[in-house]
Amino acid sequence: MTEPTVHVPVVAEPISASKPRRSKDLLWLVLPAASGVVAGMLWWLLAPGGLNLVSGNPDLADAANTGSWLPRDLVLAGLMLLAGCLTGVMLDGKLQGGGAARRLAFALIGGALGAVIAWLVGLFAAQLLGPAPDPALGPGFGFTLRSYAVLVLWPAAIAFITFVLALFGVLSKKPVK
């Protein structure tokens, strides 16, 4: 004989949605910071005084040439703006609902960390892969950053793009009748 089957209802505990969401939100901190490594290597590859792939001008290839200081800073500034704009565009649409302020704060902090990491990786790449600086010129002549305000451009671009996209989102909504 067969035994009768008894179905006992199992009480399931609700799954906490906050832990996976918070770990996903942490990606807004980690990914921009990690992409700072790529931006730093690109800075050294493209900038005058580094590998100098942008200009190709042999006069600007020397890191001690004072004429290469501004273009070097501008290359890093362009990379910071590009990274900030890309981060801001990826953040669009993720600023609705719960945790929106947390995601924006993580993206801004991640952008600031990414900018500092890019700067340090570029300096490290110059020491590792570039020619040795001339000690007679002093420590200020080499592959360095002259304008530290460039490091603020990544989080500033994130904030600006987020503001503009949010403004367009509000302005494009049709009024409710």
C-alpha cells in the first residue's frame, strides 16, 4: 500500500533585497576607481613627455621641455572629462527609486578615486617605462602633473552630466491632466 501524501506548507522567510542592491551600488564606487588604472596608462601613452602618441612631435617627447607641460595636463584633463561623461551617462536611469542618492555619491567618490589613481598610475608608468629624469634639472622636471585642478574634472563631469540628464528628464515629462 502506498502512504497518503501530506503537503505541509513551508513558511518562507522574505529575502532581503537590500544586500544585493547595496553590493550592486558599490560597483559605482569600484568601477570608476578601477578604470583610473586604464586612464593613467592612457595618459602616459598619449601625453607629451610620455610615449607621446597624440602629437608625435619629437620636441614635446622630452619630459623636461617646459612646452610639453600644458599639453600633458590637457591630455589628462580630456581623459578625466571623457571618463566623467561616460560615468554620468551610465548613471542615467539609475537615479530613480530608493538608493539613488547613494548611487550618485558612490559614483562621485569613485570618480574622485579614479582621477587620483589615474594620476598615480601615469606617474608610475613614467618611472617604470620612461627614461630616467635628469637629476641636474631637479624633481620638478619630468612626467608630472602641473595643474592639480585636473583631478576634479572627473567627478565634476559626473555631477554636470547627471544634472543635465535629470533636467531634460523633468522637462520632457508631459503634465498630468
